[in-house]
Amino acid sequence: MLKEERHHQILDKIKLNRKVLSSDLSIELQVSEDTIRRDLNELSAKGFIKKVHGGALPIDAKAPSYEERKFSSLKEKNSIAKKAVSLIKDGQVIIMSGSTTNLQLAKIIPSDINATIYTYSLPIALQLTEHPSIEIIFIGGKLNKPAQVTVGLDVVSSISQLRADLCFMGTGGINVTNGMTEPNWEVSHIKKCMIEASEKVIVLCTSNKINEVKRYSVTPINRIDTIVTDLNSKNEIFYSFKEKGVTIL
Amino acid sequence: MLKEERHHQILDKIKLNRKVLSSDLSIELQVSEDTIRRDLNELSAKGFIKKVHGGALPIDAKAPSYEERKFSSLKEKNSIAKKAVSLIKDGQVIIMSGSTTNLQLAKIIPSDINATIYTYSLPIALQLTEHPSIEIIFIGGKLNKPAQVTVGLDVVSSISQLRADLCFMGTGGINVTNGMTEPNWEVSHIKKCMIEASEKVIVLCTSNKINEVKRYSVTPINRIDTIVTDLNSKNEIFYSFKEKGVTIL
DNA sequence: CATTTTTTTGCCGTTTTATGCATTTTTATG
DNA sequence: CATAAAAATGCATAAAACGGCAAAAAAATG
């Protein structure tokens, strides 16, 4: 039997039983326990399983949760949020994507602002329930657990029926030639719809996302009205963006 | 059994019972108390539980203040949740309404259960994101802030397209002649739809809701399959319910 | 096709880990 | 403060992991 075959069988078995023992596998797959151990180590190094003493388990409850990510580079995110909040005008209809920067923004929306906010992010919706006057519409669908946002066709079709003034979104990467890009196909699609539905597009991103390029394209740069980052808007990194007519905040 | 497995089981049990005894675990998991003690120490060192003399407690075991205890009756709700969780079978499609009792239930669903859960409650959805295998579908709509649930026509129309095996719901009041009743018209309507869409209806309620009658009718008593309360199922208060064919848990 | 090179695998001695047991110390409680 | 339960401590043992080595298999090379 080929090594790859074994690996697949091991993964299958873990999925099925939610655990495997090196000793069992050794017998089942007719190889020495050393080989099994090496297999498990490789699969574990690739992040497919969690190797433990005596066998392996599914990776499950290990991915750094939204909760944990929420607190990384909070300072930058907060400074972004502060700039972005100035763009909100009374009575607007706003779409917010689900990012920790957007969450930060949701926290600091002044209580005297009236607006309707559409979102598909649980934490953002929850945060907004504390605001006295904002009307919140949650876009339903299948939940993506690690990101705590809804995804799928329902979301796409809901958004495409909307018409919003503003759209605040986080991004996986942005540069002048490729525009906004995302690592996740589904998310990229949803973001396209959000942009489609919005008058103005405002991208919130920490500086490390600038000039990053991800797998899936969301929109060309000229469809973006404003980019809000933690950097000073006069930073030379933005020259080329400004030439394309993007406002930097 | 692998050490890690044991750790998971211990964590599950703490979540469920809000405490564990080393002696119990030793028997249940078929290892010596020394081993259990070592397990508890490790989990405690990682900050997952609080080790105490004789066993362990959840980390967030903040003593509920007098005020909280007086109104929230968390203990009752937990005992209800514990009974209710046994009704969930692998692979089922479940609708959950938004009540604190249901939230309690969401917290203690064992991690080896597979199910699809529809809900319109933000806290419940958020809680369920911590479960490794449950598929969550959030029912979108306009958010009712104080209750943190979605309401409105969107919710009604989404639910009416569903077909579920089980439906867990809280209630404003229940008695034999009027059936389930609600103080809020909109909620009563949504609950009607939920019942319409479900094979079995399970009502979770604390004993103070029994024989209460609210303004709006939801469903007659005979459409309810099971009532789960904090009382003993043999309590005479249930006689008339049983006559109508309702199971009491 | 012959022959290197690389990969895979099993084996073996050593080291580490998990666990139970016996003994002593600590803790809870009437 | 006496006593029983629980925890800590030290030790023994078996299972598992590790590291190096060499044979076998597979792939690459000329």
C-alpha cells in the first residue's frame, strides 16, 4: 500500500471515529507502528490532525477562535474605527462585513446617530444591540463557526435585494493592480454582492493588508471610495491609490 | 482511552453538571484517582477548569449575587437543559427558539452529537459556534434588541420553508385548556410557524410558567409532545397534561 | 538498462510519557 | 482535635516516542 493511501485511510478513520490509535492502525494497515507514527507526525505537521500520545484526534477545538483574534492589534483597529465612524451620516443605510475592525467600529458609533445597519456577523450584531437607536437587520444563512458570520446562497440572495448608502468592509488584501482580494471564495463572492448593493464602498484595513494579494478577486480599485487604515493618510504607500481616485483616511 | 479523550470528556462533564468529583470520574473513565487528579491538574494549569479539593469546577464559577439568583433561577434552567439534551438524537434537524433555558441547553450539547440547528437567537447561535460538529443556520431578519432575536416577516417566511424533527421552545405560559400562550403577538406568530414546521414540539419551561396564561395563543396542548421542567415528572400538577397525551420529563 | 539518489520502511537501543501503587502530608469537617 | 478523604510524593513499570541505521523499494539519471 502506498503511503498516500494510508494517509487517506487514516484521515477517514479519524473523521469517522473521532480518534485513532497507533496500535490499531499498525494492525489494520499492516505496517509497523513506527511507520504509523511517522504518518501521524506528517499529517499533524500539515495541520490535518492532532497527534497525541498513543494516536491522534481531529484538529477541532484548537483553531485560534474569533475571541482570541479579537484582541490582536486592537490599538490599530481602534484607530481605524475612530476615523471610519466620522463617515457615518444620520439616516443612512449601511452594510457591514464581519471583521474585528468592523466590530471595533460598531462599538464606537455615537448614540445619537440613527441608521439602519445590515450585517451577517454575529459579534457585530450583538454589539449593535447595545446601541439605542440603530436598526439592525441580520442577514441569515449557514454559520461559518470560526468567523462567526453567515455564508452561503441565502446571504448572497439577501444582499442582492438590498440598496445601501455605505458599505464598511474588512479585507484580506488590497493593492492597486489587483484591487481588493480575499483568501476565501465564498467570502469574496459575498463581498462582491455587498459592493454591488452599495453606493459607497469603504475599506477598513490594518496596514499589513496593504499590497497583499489573495487568491480571489473582489473588486477593482476604482470601485473603492475610501480606504481607512492605521497609517497616516499622507504616507507615500498611498500615492498610487490616490491616483486612482481613492480617498485615504 | 487516550489521555486527550479523557480531558475532553471531563470538560464536557463539567460543562454539563457544573462540577465533577475525582471519585466519580475515576469510576466512569476507568482509571485511578491519581490519574484523574493529574488530568484535573493539567486542565487547571491550562486554565480550562478550576481544580478544587475533591474535584473541579468551571472556571467562570462566579458566585451568582443574591439579586441574580433571585431572578434568574439558573439552577432550574440547568436542570431543565440536562433533561432536554437527552432528547437530541444524532443527525436531527432542530429549531430552537430564543430563551435563556434554550441557551443553557445549547451550552451543554455533547460535542459528539451531529445535528443541524436553526435559530433566530444571537446568543444561542454564538454559543453553538463553540460546538465542533453542529451545523448552525441563523434565521435572518430585523433584530429585536432587548431579546437579541430576529423578528418580523422575514423570520416567519424563512421558518415556514423549513422542516424539522424537533423544536425546543420556551414559553410565556402553558396550561391544559389554553395550551401555550405568549405575551407578545409577534413572538406568538413566529412560534406558531416553528411548531408548524416541526415533527415534535418540546416545551422547556420553569415551573412558574405552568398554568400561567398570556394574551396570545400559540398552540393547543395536544400539539405538544413533551414538556421539560425543573419539577419531578411525577408531580401531581402534571396529571391533566398527561391525560392529554403530553410526555413530562 | 545499469546505477545513483531518494524515499520509505522496519529494527533496535534509549528516552519520555502515562499510569498505578504505596507512603506521607494536607485538608475538610463533625 | 480526631478522623476520614483527598492530595502530594516517590517509585516502578509498561507503553509509546525518538533517533540513528540499514535494507528495500521507488524514482531519477546518464
